[in-house]
Amino acid sequence: MPKMSALKQPDSLAKMAYDAIRQSILSGGWKIGDLYNEKAIAADLGISRTPVREALLELAAQELILFLPRRGLMLNRFTRRDAEEIFELRKAIEMAAVEKIALASPPHDLVDIEESLLMQRRAAKRREYLAFMESDRLFHTRFCELTGNRRVIAIMENVRDIIHVMGAKALALEGRAHAVIEEHRAILEAVGRGDAAGARQAMAWHLDQSKEAVEESELQPE
């Protein structure tokens, strides 16, 4: 009998529920301050509450949502302390990442990052902020992927959804999207010419400006 490849197992209902709820959150379907109900979510998805509960627990562990006893659940309201911690982590990782890539020999292929910058320009022109956030994610995660450090990549993947939710309102501030593009361009140009110090400086400036924009948006006090 000829050898055959094993059939690919379908995703579990909990995984499918997680993906659906996460996508709804990242696309702006969930609003800050609104209460949501586990039973209603299960009904919308057409599945039982058990896999929905599993999905929600995972999203809560990732700090995207909060459970409110006897009330339901809601999108997490991030505080200034949350922003301080996230951006401190980002600076430590991303400044080191661009420095490493700038010094790499032979140099890395940066075509994917250049393409993400073009995508940002198109999205900004059309005021398509969700598309902008997705291309922003590509820009930053690609630099981390090029380091080849699995732990760096995993950490950034774990916080990118928080960054997405935290930064969505900030991106809508007047002129911020276009400023992000110019900050990204400065980072990419420094890396491309092998200027490690310049790349670190450009990344630090970008993250500081992003943090300020986040703090001007709907962060909660401590």
C-alpha cells in the first residue's frame, strides 16, 4: 500500500472561537466601555459556551479583555503604567533588533519591510486605519524576525495585539499616521545604509513619539 500523508486536523472550536473574537477586537468591533456577554458571543458564533469560554480565558490571559464578576466582560482599558511597560519592552527589543540587522554581513533583504512602508502610505492616503495597523505590524515584526532570535520573535508576537489595541486611537490623531510613515522611513534608511547608531536613534525616536501619541488617546489613569 502506498504511503500517504496524514490528514490535517481541523482547528478546535475553541481555536476557531479565539480567532473570530480576536479578529473582531483587532478590527474595532469591540468598543471600550461596552459590556459583552459570553452567552451572546456563543450564540453569534453558533457554538456552545464551553469553547467560547476557553477562547475568552486565553484572550484574558493576553490582557486583551477583562472579566467583570456578575457583569460580563469588556475590552481592556490600558493605563499609563501599561504604556510605560510596553514601550520600555519595545525599546529594549526593537532598538537592539535594528542595530543587529544594520550590522549584518551580508546585509539582509529588506524588500518586505519596504513593501510594508508602501502599504502604510496607501492606507494613510485612504484613511484606512485598520490596514495601516496591519502594515505597521508587518514593519515591526519583520525586523524582529530578521534577528533570527526565536524568543525575541515570540515576545513581540505576544505584545503586538496589545500594541494594536493601544495604538488604534492614537493613530487617528491628526497627522500621526503620516508622522509614523516618516519615522519608519528614517529607521529603514538607517538600517539600509548599515548605520547601526542611526537605526537605534531613529527607532528610539519613533517609539517615544508613539508612546506620547498613545498617552494622548484614551488611556486610563492609575
